[in-house]
Amino acid sequence: MRSVRLVAFVLTAGFVLAAPAPAPDSAAGPNVLLIIADDLNTRIGPYAPPHIPVHTPNLDSLAARGVTFTRAYAQFPVCGPSRASILSGMYPESIGVTTNGFENANHKTTPGLVEHPSLPQLFRDEGYYTARVSKIWHMGVPGGIERGESGSDDPDAWDFAVNLTAPETLTPGTLETLSRGPHYGSNFARMVLPDGDESTQADVLAANQAIAIIQSRTGRIPDGATNRTRLKPDAPFFLAVGLVRPHVPLIYPERHARMHPDADAPLPHVPAGDLRDVPTQAQRMSNARRYRMSEPEQRKAVAAYHASVSFMDEQVGRILRALEQSGQAGNTLIVFVSDHGFNLGEHSAWQKLSLWEDATRVPLIVAGPAVGQGRAEGITELIDLYATIAAAAGLDASETVQGRDFSHALQAPGSHGGGEAYIITNGGAALRTDRYRYSRWGDAPGAENEELYDHFNDPGEFTNLARHPAAQATLDSLRTRFDAKRAAVRAHGARYGVR
């Protein structure tokens, strides 16, 4: 594996260009198209239960011809740490990225990152043409998109990168604020655009740029393209496309609003006294009182989320059609994933950060050459993507990352079983096994700090078994596994001065 670092500079037009480096031997592997959605839970067709009205025909089609990983989990249910974890193949605690602060995910200065090539850097070092469109590492939404910022990017990893500038909350029209959170960027707010007025929206612009890059790799240079799209004309590409919906603000055209009427938006069942048996810190993840949304406002928020997902799916379809029309689909590994999940009222929690299932479980779909069809039911961690994508392209990342290579499941999805996921959030951590979720708030074990859910019998996570005598043996076993996992993760970080 080669490791060549490059000097980057930024153009005010929004393009980030890296200075050329000595070219390694031309790569011969497949193209890679990585699409990362923002704040998307599993409310898309391949995952959603019948009572959830979703409309994602393009992701449905992708899943039908590839592998759907039914139990994939983010390592941190918030954007910055999760994305740094995905792109490094390392646990957030091991690399010291546990907040959304941009300085904490800088590949030149963060101790846990500087020693490891990022996923796109690995591909660039091996001769690939690498390109980024919009939010791949953490980037502020809506503010960073409104200002055209690059966020926590690894600029040396790309031959070509595009930072989009889009209006977001400044979009002409009426932005309806539904919740009453302390920060404008985290409130539920929606805007319905007349059909045809969506051309300036971030995900439309991202799809436009992705399509132009895909077309350029066939020798066709679209109007307005830069010479950077001509680099490495004979090399395969690694193209990462960030779509910012359904992150708030939820902005979408009228045609998607018609698919998702407010009155049809389902609200989750929340039993009376749902949180009486959970630790105080877990109770704080229930933010319904802070958001102060009425039931009609909650339904509007859910309907807007579903409509925003449909709008995002539309852009995925545009990108995939362009790939097909370019003649490159047969040699392109396609990976679609979200950075983390999202609560829509479960346990009276809204948005992200909790350790419950809806905030941590994500959609993950892989399709392409030598990829089978079906559902992979085992536990998958998003840190596994680094090793898996590398292996699928014939690259070796085994000495670089903590994640495991599950590329065997791409050919035989039924062989993917077992596993466990280690997840952290502010003040807490969880171990998700095949049957259980064990969560601990703070460092000390003890029933007052713990949650234990049996997903075979309680998929909604309504009954905390941590204080049930009949579950003591299971609790003790999971405590031991959790302690061993946490110790290993933290020990790895300590090697690089991460505390």
C-alpha cells in the first residue's frame, strides 16, 4: 500500500483541488460510488414496516439487485464522529473524534487520524481518481451549506472536490418552524417548493455534480467542467457523494408533499411511563418537552421527513441512471448508507443522539459487480465499510483499521450472521448483539446506570431488564463483553495519545 500525502488549495468557486503527486501504477479494480445520506433512519422501502408510508423507488430498485444489510449500526449517532469513524474504519473513541467540532476530525492534526489514511486516501494512493461532492466528512447543515464550507474534510484525499453553496434556510418562501429547540439548525422546519423551483437545493446540485463527474470518466467532458475531471483518464474512480436530506431543514417540492399528507403521518406508540425504568441520562434523550410540538406539529414533522426522504431518493435515482447510461454501471461497486439513524417520536425522543434502535440503526445497501442479491441479517458496524470496500476493490486495509471485512456477504448474504456493534454517545455507550442491547451511562456498572433490552421479545425497547433478577446472568455476561470491548477500543486510542 502506498501512502502519498499532497498539498491542497481551495478555489473560491467551491472546488477543492489537490496538487498532483507522482502517479502510482494505474489501478485495475472496479469503480466505487459511495453515497452517504444525512440523518436517514430505516424508513425506506427495503426496511420500513407496512404501516410506515414511504416512497423510495430508486433505493428499492438498488436493494432488489444488491445486498441489504438489515442490522447495520453507526458507531456514534451524530454526524461528525460517525463520518470520521466510517472514513477511518476506526471507533470514535480510538481516534478521539467524539463531537461535531471540525478541529477534532482534522486528518493533519488529530492523533488518531494522522497515522491512518482515510478511505479515499487509500484509493488515491493506489491509483484511483478520487472525487468528493458535498458532505462526506462532517459539514454544518444548514449553516455550512449556506456558506459553502468544506467542514472536516481530508483535502489530500481527493483529486477533485466540490463544496456546494445552497440556500437552505435562506430559500425564498415560507419556512414553517415546527419545534422550539435552542438552535435553528436543529429545529424541525419545513418548506414546500412549487414543482420546478428545486434547482438550487443542495441535493439537486450534488446530483448534478456527481452526474458530471460520472460522464467525464467516459471521456465526455460536460459543459462547465474543469480540467481536474480529465485527471487520470484511464484510472477507475472512487466517487463519494453526500446528500444532506433528510437533515433539517426539510425542504422539498410539492410533488413529494402530495405523496405524504400530514394526516397520514404515523406517530409511534409510546406507552405510559415508558421511561420510568431507565437511567436519568437516558431519560434526557427524551426531548419532546423541549421541542414542545403539538400532535399536529409532530405529524407535520414526520410527513416532512418522509417527503424529504423521497426527494433525496429522487436524486439517488438521477445519479444511478447517469451511471447506467454512461456504460460504467457493470464495473461500479455502489454503496448507499446513512451516517446514523433518527428518532421520530419513539420514547418521546426526536432527532439523534440516543442509544435506542431508531437513532443507531441505519440503511446499508451494496450492489455492483460480483455482488449477490438478498438480505444479510448479521450485525454490521459502519466501521466495517472501510475494510469491506477496500477488499471488494482488491486493496488490503487489514493492518489499517479496526473494522472487519464483510465482503464475503456481498457474494453470499445468507452467510453474514452474528457479530456485535459497539456504539457511544454523549455520556453513554451500548453493545448491540444478535439478541440484546446493553447500554451503560457513565463508566461504572450498576443497574441504576444500565439498560438491557431483549430484541427477540421487545423490539420496541420498552422493558428495561437491567433490574430484573431473572435477567441477571445475561446482564453479567453482557457487562463482561462490554467492558472488554470498551477497554480494547480505548487502549487502541491510547497508543496515539487519545484520551
